[in-house]
Amino acid sequence: MHILIKNSSNQPIYEQIKEQIKKQILDSTLKEGEKLPSIRSLAKELRISVITTKKAYDVLEQEGLIHSVQGKGSFVAAKNMDLVNELNRKKCEDHLLAAMEYGKRLGLSNQDLLELMDLLEESDD
């Protein structure tokens, strides 16, 4: 598992860890049932507090992406396809929102953006 912490980021460290693990689970880099590093070993590897790592794991568990077994560790949970689809839909919405905001800064109307999407779709055929 590869995690890169950016100290210059405004995003809290636990959230950086959570998002990177989440991405690896959703893109199947981390497979269902795969054991994650222990909280202590990940904290040591990243040179951060155990509390920070635990918080990231706790949030991932609350989101249903991992599950912990007392005395055995944390594992990638079975993929809930509804959850995966919802997370991917949210990611798509975020990209569309960013495109809309960028278009508005360029002076494009919603109609202009819809026409652009239609043109792009036609060019894929």
C-alpha cells in the first residue's frame, strides 16, 4: 500500500490517508479481504501519530470500506456495489461541478456547456 502525505496540504493528515486508501479500494488496488498495515506500523512508516492513523481507519470503517477484527487487524471490506456506485457518482458530480465553474469563468452559459457535452459525445461515436 502506497500513501503519500503532503505536509503543505490544507487537508488534515488523517483525511489524506483515508482518501488514498479509499481510492485504492475503489480502484481495486487493494482487494476485498486484503489485510491493511496495522495502525502502529502505518503510523511508524508515515512518521505520524498513531491517533491520526486510527482516526483514518475509524472513518474508513464507518464508511463501510474496511472492517476490523479484534486482535487480527483491519481488512478491506466486501465491496458494496451500491456504495461504490454512489461514490463514483459523487466523483462524477464533483468533476461536472468543476467544469461548470470553469465554464462560467470563461463566460459560457449552461446551454453552451450542454452543447459542448453533446459535441464531445458525438465525437466518441
